Amino acid sequence: MNPTFLLSLGEFGQKAAARLPLESLPMLLVRHLPAHPEVPAVAALFEESSQALKSLLRKSASRQAQEESSLARLDLIVLADVAELGTGQLVETAQQLSALLLRDFAVIFPPSLPPEQRAVGLVVVLATPAFDGSPACRATLATLRALQQWHLGSPPSPILNRIYVLPAQTETMPLSREDRERAVAHF
């Protein structure tokens, strides 16, 4: 298993992360930010996370040396509910992760590598309202476009790999918040 840094945002992200079987995921580092946190709290979280990631990557390198594996990867995952966050918080979180990698880990994960050679990637998993044309739907689409524009607009370290959405309504039925939390944990 690759070392993984999972950042949950807001109540939804925290509840989804709490469903993970953490004891069976030894290479997983989990951190949480509330919806709309204070700036000093965000800075402190990313500083502490940098130190914890260094430790996790050393542990991973040691394990890879024992297994004679040469592929070093880092997976970054953000879990959130779009309805809890503003567009700015999601984009700012991606920006902070990107800046952290450039500042502290550029030697390990050079940002200049082409996408197919990068050994770090960000997957964003978002619970969303139904895609039904409502104001909440339009706000969600604007948030997704803003995240895409951030990625295309040359972040410090290009890390965005995928955005997965879990809408509140499928083709056949509505999904409860608990259903979406469970789906994220299974993902």
C-alpha cells in the first residue's frame, strides 16, 4: 500500500473518514479541518502534516527497501461535502497541499515531471447535491469548475489526478448522507 495522506474537510469528511478501518491501514495519515477554519489553524495543520508526512515517507522507504521495491508514491485524498464548504476552501486546500509538496517534498516529487511520471497525486472525493439544475447544483458545478481552473492555472505542484462526485440523487433513488459517507469509506 502506498503511503496516503487523507484530509477530511467539514463534518461530512470527518464522519466518512471515521468509517475507515484505520487499524488495517498502517500507511495512512488522517487529518481533519472543520468547514471554514481559522487561518492560523490551517497553517498549523499543514505544518504538522508536513512533519508527519516526512515520518510516513521514511517508514514507507524503509518498508520498500525491505521488500526491494523501487516505486515511491504518495497518494493524497480530500474528502468533503460541497454543501458544507465554499468554493474558496476547496481550492485553497488544494493550493495548500500543492504548496506543501513544492516547499517540503520537491526533491522526492519533482513538479516538473510529466503527468505519467509523477509519483504523487491528489484525488478529491466530494459529496454533492443532486444534479438537477437547482441553485445548489449550479453552485456545485461552479465549485468543480473552480477546482479544474486551479489545476489548469499552474499550481505550485501539479497534483490533481481525479475528482469523484457522489451526488445525493442517483438515477433510481436519493442517497442519504449516511449512504454517501459509507460510499466514500468504501471507495
